Amino acid sequence: MTDIKRQLDSLKHTDEKVESIMEEIQSKRSSILKSQQYTDEPKGSIIGNQSEELYIRITDETSELYNKIQKLLDERKELTQAIESLDDPIQNLVLRLLYINGYSWKEVQKRTRMSSSSIQRARDKAFSNLSQKFGNNGSKWES
């Protein structure tokens, strides 16, 4: 059950991670533009095109970053589908508000008009149901 909780906790930060990676991609792309300099001076003795090599390296790194984003979004989709698979609408709602929407306990209390202990029971029961449904032996919950 702790693996499920850990993955759901990380789900809260998916948007920030994606945004951070996008900023890194933008920074890499802007460094391509900064590095291209043209002068009237003749080329030195270095064989090869450093600008082209830099562009290729940055393109490869950018591709890896896009793959990271896709992995994060796929994991988010998988966890969201798992939450949606819960039969109990209260468990579904509590996990959705806590982990997909990233609400605090107080915000969930306000939205659901439930006590903190009721929210905790629904969350814990949802964790238990997800553990039973997907198991911990070679399931998609394993990292």
C-alpha cells in the first residue's frame, strides 16, 4: 500500500515537473541561438562544425526531456484511471481531490462537507481497494 501512496503523492507534483522540464527545454533552445556567432575572421584549426555539434547535442537532450514529459503524463493517466476505477464514489472523489487536484485536507473537507476522519477513512479504504485490485506482485504499481 505504501507504493500506491508514494505514487499518488508524486502525482500531486506532475504539473510542476512538466512545467520545469518545459522551461529547461526552452533554455536549451535559446542557448542554440546564443551560441551561433558569425564573424569575418577565418576559421581556426578545429576540424568540424561546433555549432552543428552543439545543435545535435541539444536536440538529443531535448528529445530525452520530451520523453520524460511523456513518461510523467502516461503515469498520471494510469493513476487517474486507477482512481476512476474505484467503485465507491466517495473514495473516488477523495482521491481525486487529494491527488489529482492537489487539494489540502481543509479544502477537501470544505468541498465534500465531510469530517477529517471520514476523509481519512475513505482515503485509506481506497488505498486498500487499489492494493487488492492491482496487487503488489508485478502489477503496474511497481516502479
